[in-house]
Amino acid sequence: MSIYAVCTPGLEPALAEELEELLDRPVHVRAGGVEVEGDLVDAAGLCLWSRCAAKILVVLGEVHAASLQQLEQEVRKLDWSDVLHPGQKVVVKVAGRGRIKHHDAVAKKVGFALGDSLRASAQPVGPGRGKRGAKRGSAAPKHRGQLRRPRTNHPPITLQVRLDERVARLSLDAGGLLHKRGYRQATAKAPIRENLAACILRMAGWRPGVPLVDPMCGAGTFSIEAAMRSNDIAPSFDPPPVTGLPGFPEGAWATMLKEAKQAQGIDTDIPILTADRDPGACKATQENAVRAGVHIAPARKDISAAFERTLEGVGLVVLNPPYGVRVADNVKLAPLYHKIGGALRAQFPGWRVVMVCPDKALAGRVAKMEELVRFKNGGISVGVFVGEL
């Protein structure tokens, strides 16, 4: 069986490094993700422990999809009883490009095929809302309505259909949106998703035990992700959908959960300093940290003011400063970035710095920077820059 871990394009090296650590086996880097051999228990383990993955997919295989009719026939041939319960609701989502152009039509056809294969379903199979705007609803014929069969308690699961020329790759979404850890209920401007923060910290070379300074913390995502990793706190303890599949061993999730809770630490003196001049950001960071189970006490101060506490050794400064949508906005921010660079060089000379910023010229105001990768944050194209103060 193959497992495909999804991430933002460009951040694959961080995800690959993490998966090799977690599974202790070779991984294969693909565009937008990392593939590795494993079973359902491995998939559940990655849902529990991966900080960098956006999704974990269990790859079922590829089928011919030169036409809608061929795709439907191929899906009907598969023995779905091995991976789905009778009566289990399946949401079909479609992505990619192939000979078949209409994603909503693909979702409906696959839904019909699954509905026939799982004719004892308590609920009808429905297409999901893909990129083309497919509507949720029953893909099964009217006479197969949910009132004709007993209900089941199996949680719904998503089947992803990725089109590529004349084939379709079928995968089950093992864990849903993994960046939603549950702790970040209070946010700030231009927040970084939790899994993106974890990837950026890895790409910048940060490891537990290395001092970290987050002087413009916002919602505290970078600091909280670092603290959770330092204390071996799993990103989420909620059971992922893969644990409800027919082939998942009984009791395996309970064992994994028990081991994860035993592994977590309660260190309140980890080498992380967090601050923000906005009292609302400081409050948001502290509230989010409490929900995450870590101790973060942000200082309310401007970046030019020194921390009361100092950290031993050379560490990493992480920055997600304000940035504009247009070039003209960024030009106006140049003095602020110059001030940030001067303040950091005075307080943390020789430290590494990693910054999320849309403009290389702006980043260069802080330090001599190298752009590692570029992605979209809140619809704005931003780069991840690293340098030395």
C-alpha cells in the first residue's frame, strides 16, 4: 500500500525529512508531496504525528479514465468492501486535469459507481465540492434513498480522484485537514498555517533545543509549533477517519494514543522567547498556547526593546512581519524593515534569521537573504528567506 503526504509545493524537502524520521524508511519526493510505502496504521500514525503534512492520503491505485463511461466501469470493478463499510457515506472530490474536463461530472459518475457497489448503504454517496464547484448531494438513484436501509455509525470519508491524462488516481483521505490542530482560535493579520510554520522551521534548520526568538509573534503559531515539537506533543489527538475503515486493526488507535500521551513532556523552560507590541496579539498567543498545552508567555514590547531574559548560544529568529499587497505598499514598509534589521543585529548578532516576506528587496533590509521557496499566504505570493544577522 502507498501513502501520499500532501504539502504546499516547494516545502517537500521538510516533509520528506519529517516522514523519514517518523517511519524510518525511504521516501519519494513528488511534486506537492511525499510518497512512502505503508499500511493503514502507518497512515493513522502520520495523521497523529506529522506536523508538516497538509493531508495524508491512502492510495488505492489508478484506473483508466479516457472517458466518463470508462471511469465509471473501472470504479464498479473494484472491491470496495475491503476499504469501506456498507452504509458508509463517501464524499467524492476531484482534482487534476485529464481527458475528462468536468470535475462535477466525474464526482457524480464515481458516486453512482460507489452507490451500486455499496448498495446496502444507509446514506447515499455524494460528490464533494471540488475546484469546479461540484455540489454536495446524492449521487445514487432516487430509489436508493437512505430511508430504505438501516443507518450506520461509520464516519464519512473522502475519496479523492486525481485526473492525469487517461488515468485517475484514487485515494482515501486518511485524516482531513491536518493543519487544523484546534488550538488556534485567536488569530492575527496574515496568519501562517500551522503545518506551514512547522515546515518553515525545519527548512531554516531549527531543532528542539536550539534557541528560538519570535519578536513579532502575531497569533504565536511559530512559537507554539516549536514548543509542541520540543515537548513531543502530537499535533492532534482526534481519531482520523482512517481508523474507522474495515481493515484498520481493532485497538491500534487506542494504543497509539496512549503512547503519544505518555511521550509528551511538560517543560516550561524551553529556549523560546516570544513578543509583540500589540497587546491583542500577546493575548491571542497566550490563549492559543494554553489550548495547545504549552507554556508561552509573550512579552508586550517593540522589536527594538531588549528581552528581559537572554538565551545561551546561537539560535534562530523567525519573522512574519507586516507586508502589503502591492509593490507601493512594500516601498512604504522599507523603513520598518530597516529598523527591524538594525534591532535584531544589535540583540542577536550571528544568529540565523528566517522570514516570510513577499519582496526580496524588503527582506534584504533585514539581512543578506537567500530565498528558499515561494508560496501563497492569504492569496499573496510570499517567499521564505533565510540569512544571518
